[in-house]
Amino acid sequence: MTYDKAGRLSANYKAASLIDAAVEYFIFCEMSSETPFPGQSDAGYEIELVRECFKKLTQIEKEKPDITEMIEQLDNARNIIIGKMQVLTAYIDRFLVYEYVMNRIEARYIITEQELDELTGRIDKNMFAADIVNYIFRTDEPVEVNNRIREIIGQLPVRMSRSKFLGCIKDSIKLYSDSDRDSLDGFLYMIRTSAMIYEPEGMQKYFAGFKKVLDELGEADYVGMETDYYNILSDRIRVSTSEIHDISDLYMSLQRMINGLYVYALNADAVLRDDLTDVSVCCIDIIKAVDRAFDEGCEPESDRLFEKIEGVMEKLYEERTVLESMLGKEIPEDAESYSSLKKSEKLMSSSIFAELDENLSSLPVTPEYLEEVTDRLLEDMLIMIKKYSRPVVRAVYAVVLSNIPVFFGNSKELTEYISHSIEQCGDKPELAACYSLISGLMNDLADWD
């Protein structure tokens, strides 16, 4: 009975992964035929491997290719893509900091000084602070209140000393004293990448063009910047972030195809039901049509190829949900197929970049470990603070503070922080930006209500 359920789950994975891979392959071909993907030249190995594996898949029932070799190749490609995505994530987090800086000085370059004086002169700082507090507490849901606080903190002018900022970081880390190390490490990663101090492996190797732009942004004079240079940097940020998003889309598509191929390879020996055999044949026809389109440099012909698989994925998902709940129970960990099924479960999940061999540590956070990681983070923070100019450091403060747990003891402390932040803001372009962005947030909620 155990192996019957394991066999049913394996067959489900085989059919569902084939549909997923075939559909994604078709979409990928359609998109790449319209215009080349940004970053496509950097993904040459991964694209070639995917195409090679799809070709093998269309011949798998006849030629029986070496599945072990295919799995090793796909596993290697997955890890390469995960590494590249970590680099892209680090880049986008850095660009977000510089977008913050540029937003705070934008008014200096898009309106006249007289218009800026008139605009900021109309802002009643006390009324503005009161409106913000009312906006935050307009809901009774604690989670939503915390979300709004972090949202506002990320937009307010930062008027916080270095010691106060580092103290907030230290206090937020202490909240993990009763947690496990993996939870704490995940939190530390979030802080590091928000503060531009996380540098993943491969950052010197992949997408070096973005690093050049970031180096220039890091050295820019945001106080005495000329209008022409402001426009140049703004354009570079816009173009770079757009390209990063496009490149990320490319690797997400490749990863989805690789995941599908990987699951199919893991379950290649599963026996399909008759109705799923017909689906399998249809998917192979789709893959062959895509291969022809790639070879001929045109869009794939869809015709009625997708009609036979309509609604199949939904039925497979319902069945799979039930069968996956048996993993580790009716399908025990010592079953021969358990390892492949567990990997397939991860590969079919919504977390397309999930680590397949990730062993979450249940080790508790000891006082010694907490002190060690806290000291190391604070040292790296101090290096960052000394490295960058004040506008950039303030931007880092804002981004980090908006990502850590709320650090106010009560509503009075929050109200005082908001009032102080606005009252102490004597920089007119920054005040104008803050007023515009926060008013936009509050008006969006009012429109929704």
C-alpha cells in the first residue's frame, strides 16, 4: 500500500512537471522571439542546457538517456541561477537606497526655488504629523498598524544619531535570543542586504556593469550636484533597475523550466495512467513545436496543442495535495523513493529557488552566538557609515529601520518620533519629497476606503 501511494505521487509529479515545463518552454520561446532578453548572453550555458534537456526528454522513451547525468547537470544549473539571483537581489537593494537619496533631492532640480519655497511654506508640520499618526492608528489590526509604522518610517526624514540607530539594530537582534539560528541568520541577512553590506559570492563575477553604476552613485556629491549630472544619474538608476528586473524574469523562467525538467527526471520511471499518457504525448508535441520554432527563428505554432491539457493541472494539484500530506507518514522516510519525492515536492512548490539539500538548523541561539553576530554586524555597519556620505547613510538608516520590528515602546514614543523627524527637517527638497510620498500613501488608503 505504501509503495502504491508513493507510485501515484511519483506519477503525479511526472505528469505535472511535464506540463509545467512544456508550457513555460512555449512562453519562453514566444517571448524570446519578440525581442532578446536582457542578460541572455550571460545565461548562455543555462539556456543551452535547458534546450538540450528538452530534446532528450522528447526521446526519453526511445533512447533512455542517462537520467543521473541529466539530474547532475540540472542541479548544477539551479545552483548557478540561485547564485546569480542572489547577486541581482543585492544589486536591486543597493539601487533602492540610491533611489531614496535621489527622491529626496529631486525637487531641487524639477521646480524653481520660488516654487519650492511656496510648496514647503504651505506645509503645516504639526498638522502633517497629526495626520500621519491618525493614518497609522485608523485600523484596529495590530499587524496592519505595524505595517503602516514601518511604511511611514521608510519615508520620514531620518534625524537619528548613529548610536541610536545602532541601538535599534542591537535591540531588534535581541528579539531572536529565544529563537533558532536559522531564523536569526535570515534576519541578519535582511539587515545586511538592506544596508548594502552583504556581498554574495559572484558579485565580482556577474553583471559587472551594474557595479560600475553603483560605484559612481556611491562617490557622487548629492549636496552640490549639478542638474545635468542629476539627470544622468537618475537615468542610470532607472535603466539599471529596469534591466535587473528583466534579467531576473529571464532567470525565473529558466529556473521554472529547470525545476520541471528536474522533477520529470527524478520521476522518469513512474508509470502514468492512460489519461495521463495522452497528456504526456501532447506535452511532447508542444516541446517539439517549440524546438522547431527555436531552430527556425520564429514563434511556435500553438494550434490546438493546449486543448488536451486544459484543466489537467488543477486535478493533479488536488490529488498531489492529498498525497504530499502522506510524505513521512504513509510514505515513510525509509521508503526507497522518499528522497526523490521530497525533492520533487520542493521543486514543485512556489519557492522556485528553494535549496534542495537545505537542512534547517534547530540549534538554539546561545548568548555567545548572539553576541558574536551582533558585534560583527555592528562593526560592518560602522564601516558602511564611514564609507558613504551623509545622504546615503541616512537612506540606509531609513531602509533598515523600515525592515526591522517596530522599535517604539508605545504610541507616545511613536508620535514624538514622527513630530521630531518632521520638525527637524530643514532641508526643503527633502521635506517636499517626504510630504508628497507620505501624502500619497495616505490618499491611496482613503481612495481605497
